[in-house]
Amino acid sequence: MTHPPKTPLLDQVIYPADLRKLEDRDLPQLAREVRDEMIDAVSRTGGHLGAGLGVVELTIAIHSVFDTPDDRLIFDVGHQCYPHKILTGRRDRIRTLRQENGLSGFTRRAESEYDPFGAAHSSTSISAGLGMAIAADLDKNDRRVIAVIGDGAMSAGMAYEALNNAGALDARLIVILNDNDMSIAPPTGAMSAYLARLASGRTYMGFRDFGKKLTAYLGKNIDRAITRAVEHARGYVTGGTMFEEMGFYHIGPIDGHSFDHLLPVLRNVRDNARGPVLIHVVTQKGKGYPPAEAAADKYHGVNKFDVITGAQARVKPNAPSYTSVFAEALVQEAALDDKIVGITAAMPNGTGLDKLAEAFPSRCFDVGIAEQHAVTFAAGLAAEGYKPFAALYSTFLQRAYDQVVHDVAIQGLPVRFPIDRAGFVGADGPTHAGSFDTAFLATLPGFVVMAAADEAELKHMVRTAVAYDAGPISFRYPRGEGVGVDMPARGEILQIGKGRIVKEGTKVALLSFGTRLADCLLAAEDLEAAGLSTTVADARFAKPLDHDLIRQLARHHEMLITVEEGSVGGFGSQVMQYLSSEGLLDNGLKIRSLVMPDIWMEQAKPEAMNAHAGLDRAGIVSTVFRALGRGVAVGVAG
Ligand SMILES: Cc1ncc(C[n+]2csc(CCOP(=O)(O)OP(=O)(O)O)c2C)c(N)n1
Ligand SMILES: CC(=O)[C@@H](O)[C@H](O)COP(=O)(O)O
Ligand SMILES: [Mg+2]
């Protein structure tokens, strides 16, 4: 049994105003206490550990120097904001992080006035900060806007779109580039190499010298009209060429764990900067917790863990995860077909493509946090006869929708889209739920859209996607482990647009798309027990739909219920559209479409989320009973 850490200084700090009463010399001690508090909290809840540990000093320094919440502080992604939450009135709830009814694991406007902008997807902070800086300008208000963005997040195009605009607008925006030389995995790409050169090519600046020079330059010469001589001198002092070319005053690198470096720089920028400033801060992911320092990638996101040893709680799985089944099937297929290539946008481990990279390093590409580029890059490969698997989480694929439409679908290019984290993901909450992929893909002409009902089906779909060359094809599967079915040694090639009947009945038809099939089968048991003969079918395809199957279910049952872990507009809507256009709704068929509810559902365990959504066994049974005008039998559908 561990006890919460002793935190005498932190106990005096409820809000940043309390922190500002402390002396500078107290801040290292406060940092130690915040770190201990955070480690203790995350050891109990699980969550994002390494990123937050790396910004403890930076977070304290920002709150100490700036007048938050009037000055706006935006964290990119928001997974590093736990120290910020501890210091901004949420310490009393920090051990509810990512739990049902608890604090979000990210920044959220609804949660605190200290979170002026919500996040969880990366690389939005500079754009949002620019909007706020321009709003302040229009309001003739001199509040400052600070965007903290990681080196990984700096690989996304959106960050550069924002820098480009900010430089041109000469906006009063402070960007802090938190460079820990890590994304979730080691960072990739030329920009990452450039930052590493900047960070390693110069020693940290002595703050006295730096402070004087900075004041001189910022105070007098911050307009665009800086003379060449000053430019030259500034380059000597700060040396950040690329950002300076984009119109930013570039400071750094500075040591992001040293208050002696952070405080004078931030104060100087606060008091003197008039245009856009970029401060390059070097930190260490996992700082101050030896297990996390030793393996930053493994401690990016953690389960509950033992604080003393760092050992994470592992529940022995009953079945392999969908991600691992996908990865193994892809590696198996890739060994037989050298046209198969894999693409991940900074999620090699999360998507399982690290397995492909191990087996075939030259055929697997981590493009960084760059989903839009990932998709069009895949389109280019497909145009040249390759078989690209662009493996993305459902939620991150959203960012690349125009690329999917314009670069892939309209050209009919055979890009394969394995869509991981489809459906509720649990602790990451609404920003990460895989809700919309079926709706936004099945609406595109020529797309083949599949969902795996279990891990064996997933293997079939990997093989089917390899074999299908006529256009784009996707297959979705959820976070977590499979249902434990027997798996074939190799997947089969499925007939495109054909579903399957899993259980035959006569009165109620449950037509499932994806992994809700298991709950449909359990619901069918309850319905049979209540005297309702039930058919259960696995649609496999939302596009093209299996028209024969749907006609048969509609004609030979009193009731047809579609079930999917996705938003309205997806599979059920496709079925409804078909039934109505064929006149199959005209003869009294009772039809219901079970989808995720039209709300942003807060984090909870995925099972609880499915239950709230009415997508579990009990929800399916009660939908049938309600449609038949019967009450739910007590004890049924437990
Ligand atoms: C658009 C998008 N793609 C992928 C992710 C998944 N993701 C979350 S944090 C992260 C790494 C971010 O690295 P960095 O910005 O350097 O922050 P660090 O964790 O190193 O502090 C990734 C890839 C995301 N949140 N958003
Ligand atoms: C912050 C972020 O976007 C990722 O770290 C995400 O939380 C990972 O989710 P998984 O745990 O499902 O890979
Ligand atoms: Mg990083």
C-alpha cells in the first residue's frame, strides 16, 4: 500500500495565483512535489505519463510568469497537461483522471477556465493560439497567448500552416517548442533531424547574457524593420534560422528543466515581445522518474503501475488484440507479396506496423504525425502498382478526409485502409472514439467498406484487401482484445459485398456490422428464451451492401435491427436507404437502427459506453421488446 506523497509547498497552491506568491528559489521544490503527485496519481489511474513529467518545470514557469487564465495557455495534444491540472484547481480530482465521471486526460474548455482550448488530436495549438492572439489584438487587449507544442506535433502540416500565417500577420503569439526528441515512438523525418541539430549544435545560453541581449533586441527592434546588422546579431544570439525565416523571433535552445533558464526568458518575452516568438525548449520525456526516463516510448501511455518498480499492471488477455491479429496477418501476407507496403502516421506500435517494420524495414513508412500526407503518399504508391496499407486510427483518419476523397476515391486507387480503434476506445474519451469512419467512407462512390466481427474475420479482411485491386477498400476493428475465436492459419478471400448468416430464426433479424456481433448472439439467446425466434447475420460489408441478404431478412422477419458501433449515417443508414428505395419498408416491417447516440460521450470503460449507447446485449434485447410493445422480462439480458 503506497501513500500519497508529502507535498508541503504544493499544498499551498490551489491556483496559479498561489504559485505566483512563491519565491523563485522555491520552484524546484514545487516541481519535485508536482512530479511526485503526478506519478502517484497516474500510478493509480493509468494514463499519459512521460509527456507530463517532461513539462513540470515548464508548466510551473509559465504559470509563474504569465497571468493565466487571462493570459491564454494552450497545450498541443493536451496529453502533457496533468501538471497543469494539478496547479489549476483540479488537484483534488487528479486521481479521477480518465475514469468515468472523472477529469479528462486532455485539456477541455468545459472543465476549467485554465483550459482555453480543448485538444487531444495534435498540432492545433499554433492555429488556435493565433486566432486568440488576433482576437486579443482586435479587442485591443494586451493578454498574451502561449502555445506549447511538442517536437512530434511539429511534424504535422497544420503546424506549418499556422506558423506561415502567424509570421505574416506579425501576431503577438508565443510558441514554446517543447523538444524532447520523442513522439510516441522515436521521431522521424527531416524536421526532427533539424531540431536535433539545433538542440545539439549549441550550448544552452547563459541567462544573464541572453537576458540583456534579448531585451535590447526585442525592446527596440521587434518590428519587421529590423536592420540587417541586428538580424545578424540576433542570428548569432539565437540562431533559429528556419523559424526566423518564417517571421518568428527564435530563442533557444534553453534547458526546459532549469528555472534559471526558463524564468528570465519567459519574463523577457512577456514584457518585451510584440510579434511572434518561438522559444525552443529542450526537455526529457519522463524526467524525474527513472523507469520513464529509461524507456520514454513505453511510458508515453501507461496502465496502473507500481511506483517503486515501475512495473505496469498487466491483465492476462483472454484473446489476442485486434491490432496484433492485423499486424501478424499483414506480415504473413507481406512475405508472399512484395508489393505490400505499410504506412503509419507516428503510431507504429499502436497500429502494429512496428511488426511489419521489423520484418520488412524497407517496406514500412512512419511518416510522422501527418495523416493527410500518409493518405496521399499511399495514393502515390498505389498509382505505381504497390499495395499500400495506410493503417490509421479511425479518429485520426478524420483529418485526412479530403485526401481520401480527392486523392484516393475519385481516382479509384486501391489504397487499403486498416482502421484501428473503431468504436469506443474508453479512457481517451470523445476525441478518440472511432465513431464516424463508416459514415464518411460508405458515402463515397466505389469504396469497399468492411468491418471485422471477430479476429478470424479480421484475418479474412486483411487477405481480401490484399487481393482486391479495383479501388479503395477499408476494414475496421476496435481497440482491445478479440473474442477468442479459432483463427485460420491464413485468412480467406471474401466475396466482395456478401455477408453471412450466423444463426437462423424466423421472427427477429439482428444484422450486425462489426464486433457487436458477439452481443447480438447473446441477445439472440435471450430473445429465444423469451420465445422470439431470432436470426443473426454478420453484414461484413457496409458497401457494397449485400442486397440479397437484406431483402431476405426484410421479407422473412417481422423485425430487422441493424447494430453497429458507429455514428448515425453509417451502416444502418445505408441499409435504410436501400430498404426504402426498394419499397421494402412499405409492408409493415419493423426496423430499428442501433448506433452510437448523438452526443459526445465522455470517457468510461468501453463496455459501459456500449451499455450507455444501448449497443450491448441488454440494449439490443430491450430495443426488440420495445418495438414489439413488450416490457423487458426481469432477469433477461443480464
Ligand atoms: C492528429 C494526431 N495524430 C496522432 C496522435 C497520437 N499522438 C498523441 S501524442 C503523440 C506524440 C506527440 O509527440 P510530441 O508532440 O513530441 O509530444 P511528447 O509526447 O513528446 O511530449 C501522438 C503521435 C494525435 N494525438 N493526433
Ligand atoms: C494522446 C494520444 O493521442 C495517444 O497517446 C493515444 O492516447 C493512444 O491511444 P492508444 O492507447 O489507444 O494507442
Ligand atoms: Mg516530443
